Amino acid sequence: MRASAVLLAAAAAAAAACASPEAPLGVPVADAPFAGIGVRAVEGIPAERHIRNLRQLTFEGENAEAYWSFDQDRVVFQHRGEGVPADQIYTMRLDGTDLRLVSTGTGKTTCAYFLPGDREVIFASTHGASAEPPPPADMSRGYVWAIHDTYDLWAAGPGGLRRLTDSPGYDAEAVVSPDGSRIVFTSTRSGDLDLWTMNVDGTGLRQVTSEIGYDGGAFFTPDSKRLVYRAHHPEDPKEREAYLALLREGYIRPMALQIMTADLDGSNAVQVTRNGSANFGPYMHPDGRRILFSSNMGDPKGRDFDLWTVNADGSGLEQVTFSPEFDGFPMFSADGKRLIFCSNRHGAHRGNTNVFLADWVD
């Protein structure tokens, strides 16, 4: 069966499955070419002394932002490829099997995360505005990210879909605190790209950041009391106006993103990196002291992204991965013994991004 037919059949099955609260989360996608074929052990790189027993979980298309379930038995991730023209949300076991479609199969989705109990997944999607995905970014402007104003946050589970946000503008990049009490996400509801938090049922909205510029890609620290995130705050008035003008057209230019930490109310903000490079995907080790993130600081041309660790005070910078291709979206397991990340290494073709699992060695 072609992947497009698989997707349509899975979407139809999802609607039927949602009618039963006892049904499992998502619907099986048995013969998709990008996963469901088990784990493949792959050769590591000798310089990567923090990574051992590297395994590949997906094999085709673009697979990104793979994050652990609370019970650490599954991951949720987004995929696009043959027959799936815009990112959709899937879950799978840690051996790459039992692939399930969680999103609707329509619109475009991003940034999924399990809710406590692992019976629901939150994600951003444009399907509430249109079944057709929004147009891709206009690359005649150079390298830009599209900030689709039709993104809202949804929760999908056996009981169906719940809409968590319904505000004009962009709501996306949502993750859940380790204690399961709050969601942090990025929104333009203030007129700028700021961090907000809310309860897991969508109530209790609170604005976290307010400085002009992009604040996003946040994760909670292990104690759920602080946030670690990426940010770019233009200081020159002309640069600020250029940023806001581009944002009004639905784009940002993610060039010099720095890693930040802050309390949940935005106070006690600390800039961790100061390298003039593009840094993103920061995730704190369960010890609460070290941050793992992706950066192009090691490539003079700014094209290759590797994983790095740094102490929360900005000291102790160390390179973790050394692949000549993209490595990003890292996340530690709750006990700090395993690492999941996405990479172009061992790709079947150019642009093939896959999910990898490894043991973490301190």
C-alpha cells in the first residue's frame, strides 16, 4: 500500500478509534516505510565518548522532535515524506515498532509531547483552519522560519481531540513539565514571540517573557521550577524593527539564537551561551546542572549542527557529537542513562533525518 493510502486509512481509523475511551492512543500504521521495521544498530564515531550503543529507529523521510513518554516506553515524533507532504504526529515503541498516527492526517503539525499518564499527546496543528497544509516558507527571503498564524494547540487521545488554544496567531512549541502540572509554549498573542505557560487543561494562562524578540523551544528543568529555552533579542532599533516587520509577515530569521534559563514567571533570566551562533533544542540533564543543546558554533560556515553540553552558568562547554551532518533535538531519559536525538547521519538519501537512541555515558 502506498504511504498516502496508509495515511488516509489511518486517519479514517483514528476517527473511529476516538469514539472509544478504552481504545489505545493513535491508530496503527503497519507498513509505513519510515518506521515499524525494528531497531538497527549503527556504527558510532570514536570521538563521541558520551554515546554508546547507538540505534536507529526510523529510516525514511524527515523525522524530528522525538520526545519520551512519561513511562519511558514510547516516543512521540513528527514525520513527513512520501505520501505525507506536511508533518504529522506519530508514536512508536523504543524498538521502532508499533507505529501509530496520533494527529488527524490533515493540515500541518509540529512539536508533540506526551501528557501525564501517556493517554494523550499535545501538539500544534493547522487542521482547525484548513485540511490543506499552509504554504511553505518563501525562501526568496533567505533562510527563514514560517510562523503560521493558524497553529493552535490540541490534545489527542482515545476520547478524541481537545482544543487547548483558540487565539488568533501562532501557538506552538509546547512541552509538559516533569511534574505534569504545566505546559509551556510559544505564542504571538502578545504581538511578539513570547513564552507562556498554562495548566494541562488549557486554563491558567501566564505570560513568561516580554522582551522584544523571539523566545521559544522551551523545556522545563527537572524540578519543573525553571525553563531553558532559545532566544534572540535584537538590541539595535533598526534590527528590532526589521524583526517585527518580518514577524508581521509571518516569518523569523533564526540566525543568532542563544540558550537562556529563567523562572516560570520570567524572572532571574540567565543567558547561558554567548557565541553568536544558532543554538537550539536545549534540554537539561536530570542532575539539574548541565544543558544539552544543538549548535552550529563548531562549523565556520554555520551549516553543520552538533550536540554540545554546557553548565547552567555557561562554563564547561563540551562537544558531544562529531558527525559532519545535522544532529539535534536531544532529550535525556528521566534517569539520565539514555539519550534520544535526531540526525542526518546514516541517511538513505540527502535530507533524510532519523530518530536515534543511545546510552549516555558520563
